[in-house]
Amino acid sequence: MKTDLYTKIILTTIAALLGILALRPLAAPLTVRAEGRVPYMLLQFDEKLRQIESPRGGSIMGRVAIDLRTGNIYGFPTDAVGYPRNPGKSEIPVSDPILLGRFNLDRLN
């Protein structure tokens, strides 16, 4: 008699736990993405220094970079050696990008 009660309790517990396991996805469905958004740009820099057209007019020396995800082309103003410049300031020099154009990568398919 005790064995029968023990077996019923164990089988009921197993059935309840399996039911919870089976119903868990319905309570909190998971979002699955085949292509997750990359939180950063994938930039490819040109190794040569180029003349970049400044939005203020004129041209300046800089490096050209292409965002391989979007096709956007950026110019980063630099000095003649190829590094950002900040003459006369004690802060670390930062070169802000200038949007030069865009390659239409969607047409490659």
C-alpha cells in the first residue's frame, strides 16, 4: 500500500514538472533573430591620405573610411602624417567624421 502511494506521488510530481517545463515558452516567449543588429560600425579605412572636401568649403587632408554594413563613406580629418590633430590644446585630439557619400550596397543582391 505504501509503495502505491509513493509511486503516485512521484509520478504526479514528474507530470507537474514536465507540464511546467512544457508551458514555460507560452508564458514568456523568446525572441529569436537570425541577424542581430551589430552595435558598432564595421569600418574599412583606406591606407592612403586623401584630400577630403570639407562641408565648410575647401579641402583638408584626411583618411577615408567605408562602413561595410551601410555603405556610408566617411572622411576623418588628420594631419599630414595621418593622425588627428589638435594644435595648442592639452586635450586628446579627436577627429570627427564627415559624411562624404554612400555606396548603395542593397543593389549588390
